[in-house]
Amino acid sequence: MTTIIPKVNTGIQQLDEMLFGGLYQGSATLLEGAAGTGKTNLGVQFLMEGMQKGESALIVTFEEYPEQYYSCALELGWDLKAMEEKGLLELIFTTPENFMQMVDEDDQTLSQIIEEKDIKRALIDSVTHFEKLAPDQGNLRHIETNVVNFFKREEITTLLLKENKSILGGWNVSNNKVSFIVDCYIILRYLELESEIKRAIMVLKMRGSNHQKEIRQYEITDKGIVVGEIFKGISGIFLGTGRPSEKK
């Protein structure tokens, strides 16, 4: 008998539609984009969707102090401090080195936190920092695989954020090894269109499920990420330089 894995909502209705109902429970998703594209906003929005339903969440950050996270989220109306006080949020600010020790099977620290808090959703900000630990691509893939497998074993629906240095122009996915490990791969992209910078979101991969292939516009509002209409009649979006498609 085939086991049907339920899907969980991301907190963004239009993104759930692109994913045909949301992310698979217990899956790992890579969310990649350049600085300022809203990766952390989307990640926190995903966690808030769960916490508002009583699901505990985990944030692991190598970049921002907890107070910075609280402050940025509060600007969007999300009180992470209150969630933490309710026992619905665990925020760990650490180094990549210490985190990998926590992921190690001989160290039960992180597993104990997950069990005690009954963590259901997690946000890792960001896996780009693992590049500092790996002298070559083989070691990096080993690290990324260990992290993804750890959270999958714990049956936690996880978002892994990744920086992409390309603001506009070429985007080389082939150099991104972690994209082959995860179950779902979502890209946030800047787009230059008629002398204006817009934002584009696309789902490149979703293992075990179909998904919408269209590229959509999105905005970062005072209530979080809002996904809008499909880009129509525009080519070159993935390259970051949109232009009207030639009509035949």
C-alpha cells in the first residue's frame, strides 16, 4: 500500500498553489536568492504559519543575532519573542562548526531540543556558510547531505536558505550541489524589466509531486511575501534581463 505523505502550507497561498498544495511534510527545501530577495522573510513566514497552528519551530542562524531576527520580524507583525516565550520557537545562534557537531550522531543536544520542543518546522540561515568548512566540492556535499538527512530523519519540514551572488545576469545552477540533495528547490530572482527592478519566484524542482512551471512576480509587503501574477510575454527571466518575447 502506498503511503500518502501530507503537505503543509507555506503561509503564502499563491506559493502553495505553485506547489500544488504546499511542501511535503518532513521534506527539505532549498530557497536560493541574492541578498535582499526576501529569503529570510519567506522562511519566517513559513515558520509563523506553523506556530500559529501550535506547531513548534526551530531557527538556526549563522548570520544574525537573535535580537536582529526579532526586530526584523516584528516590522512585519510577527512577534518571534512572544512565540519563544510560549515555547513554540527555539532560536539557535551558532557557528557552522558548532552546528555540525550538534548534527553529529554522537551528540544528542539538537535531537533532545527537537524532542522536548516537538519541533515540526525548521529554518537554516544559511547553508552558504558550510562552504567555509569544505576544502572541496566532495566535502561540501558530504556536509550538506548530513544536514539534510538529519532533519529528514527527525521528520521536520525544513527550509534551507542559500545566498546567490548573482544579482542580475547569469545563474549557474550546475555549481549548486545541494540542489540535488533536497526535495524541493525554489529560486527568488531579481529581474530588470523596462528599466525597473522586479522580483520573480520559480519552483525548479519538487520530488514526488508536480508543480507549476510558470515564473511569477512577488512583492515584499508589510505583511510578508505576496506572490502575484505570472510573467507573460517575457523571455530571459532566468537570466535576470527580461524582455518582450518575439511574436511569430
